[in-house]
Amino acid sequence: MRRKFTNKKVPSDKSYVKGFTHVQILQNGDVVGDSGWHENLITNNGYLMYLTGLLGNSGTSKQVSRAVIGSGSTPVAADTALPGEFSQAGYSRTTVTYANSATKTAQFTMSWGSVSSHFTASTTLGNLGLINSTASAGSLMCGVGFATSQLNTNQDVQATYEIRFA
């Protein structure tokens, strides 16, 4: 006799992935601007290419290698680039340093130094994101907007980005 299963509930899991960012502006080593920690948005391509695609060893999977900053607004899920990304001095993408800061946290740190001439004029800083390319191509994994701050050419930006799994 064949037994019918009557429980049609789909198993659920309460795990999630969230990102958090902390940005500071420094002048002569002193903090002159601090965003505090902000929860960010992981884009649709972030989930597809950086998380599920990477787990499945997809040919289109990506890995974070750079951070981008800009003057735009908070990214939305469909964004593939950071709104208002800076392109001053011909290059504003910077290398990230990865660390596994906890069992379920991928931490990326980055900085833009005034001595590197990332910025050739004063500008407004308003968002930040993680991406996989040094060129204008690439696909935005995640991003965050925050209260804008004026950034002068003699100031540095340092940031920490965490992707937390729970």
C-alpha cells in the first residue's frame, strides 16, 4: 500500500545575509566625519553572482575585489553600479582587504588616501559599495547610502564593510 504524505509545508530556514558599513573621514589622522554603522542593501546581482553563483561554482560567479564610493543615493536592488560613483583622477576604486572576523562574518576594509590623489577637488561623499572590478565594468554586490559629508582633497576615507550570515 502506498502512503500519501499530507504535510505540504515547505521547510523554512531563518537564516539571513545582511551587510553593514562604517565610513570615516580623516584629516591628519583625526576623525572629522563618522557615518556610524549602517545596514546596506545586497543587490539582486549580489545574491545571484556573489552568493548563490559562487556556491554553485557558476561560470558567472564573482568575488569582491574592490570598493567604490560616490556622491549618489542608496542603491536599489536592481542596481548593477553604484549611483554617482566617483571617477575623479581617473580611478576611485580601491582594493579591499578581506578577513574572516567571525565564523559567520566576511569583513572588508578599505581606504582612499589623499596622497593617492583619488580626489582632485572637494566633493560630496554619500554612498559606498563593493564590486569585483577595477574598471568601469563589474557588477555591484552591495551598497549603502548615508548622510552626505563634504570631502576635501587633504582628507582620507576609511571604511569597514561586513557581510554577516546568521
